[in-house]
Amino acid sequence: MSCTDIQCVFGTAYAISVPIFGMDACTETTRAKRITIMVEGDPAENPFLSLALVGAMAECTSGAGCCLRVHQLATGYTAADQNCAVRGAADISDMVMAVGFAFTDGVKEVSACHKNTKFGIIDVGATEAGGGDNVAGVTFKEDEAGFLVGIIAGQVTASKKLHVVAGAEVPSVVKYANGFRLGVEGVCPTCTVGVTYTGVFDNTDNRGPVAAQAAMA
């Protein structure tokens, strides 16, 4: 596939640059190793994203010959916009790090035609994200964390009825919920565990509280 197959109108705000205080930012004259972090959502409001940036800033410094850009997907983006945002980042970077499964298709398509750019993606395996030699996937054992919480919940519950209100039904979240259920069952075989996926990771339309109230009814 050629990158020209990804039709983009450059100048359109597919993604916006996010200034981060204390960051060694890339400029037009930078000759250092250039890394772009791609995020979906506001790092100031999302601990997962903010910690990703803290880690990047700790390692990518001017002293290490490295500079950072942070690109946040614009509100209301489409799949085509996302691909163009990843392509735009790849055009100006030595490495693109995409934080979250939402970037899977963009990394898969763009990495295939930017062979000299390295790509990393969080919460997605390298094979799912294209499987090229220039792609690295970072996944976690979310089920283990869920299992430990499930053990605690199973030991303290009085009703023996437990429910998980989760975000989007994606592999990392499903793993966490499954781990929770197994943890509960390990210490409370007579407990029941339900799961509701709201489909979002924020409180859009008050979905989280509504789902929680329904589960407790």
C-alpha cells in the first residue's frame, strides 16, 4: 500500500498539538530524535494519558537527544481523520507512539507505508496493529488486577451480588472484568457477578451512574 492511498487534506485539524509544561518540544529546526505521542481525549482529564506523558517526558529529553510532540485527536473525528492524523505524525517523526486501541487501524495502515518510522501502540498487540518490523505493541495483564479486586470484593460483600460497570467492550476491559469475576468466584462460590458495558470511558449521558443504579435494582 502507498501512503498516497490515504487521502488527506492537509491543513485540516485532524489532530491538535497539545503544549505540555516542562516538555522538551520539537520545533521546525529540531535535529534530535523526534517522537510524537498520539492521544484520544484530554491528558489533563485522563490519568492513563497523563501518566503516559510523564513517562515519555522522563525518558525523552534534550539531554538524551530527543524531543516530543503530543497530538490529540480533534473532537468528532472519523476513522479517516484518525488515519490522516497518524500519517501526519509519521511524516514529521522518527517514532509515533499511539496511546490506546482507538489508533489500531491508523497504525496498521500508516506503518505499512512508513517503513523508516517506528510505531508503538498501547493496549494492542503488534500483530493486530500490522505486524511489521517497525511496529511494537504494548499490552498488560489487566485480568490480574481485576482478579485481586475481585478477591477483596468477594470477601467483603454481604449481599453476594456484585456488578461491574465498565467502559467500552474492548479486549483490555473484558480481560479486567473476567479477572474480577474469577477473583470473586475464588473466595465466594455462591456470589453472582454481572457486567454492564456503557460503551464509553467518560460520563457521557450519565451512563455510568444509570448503569450502576440498574445493576443494584
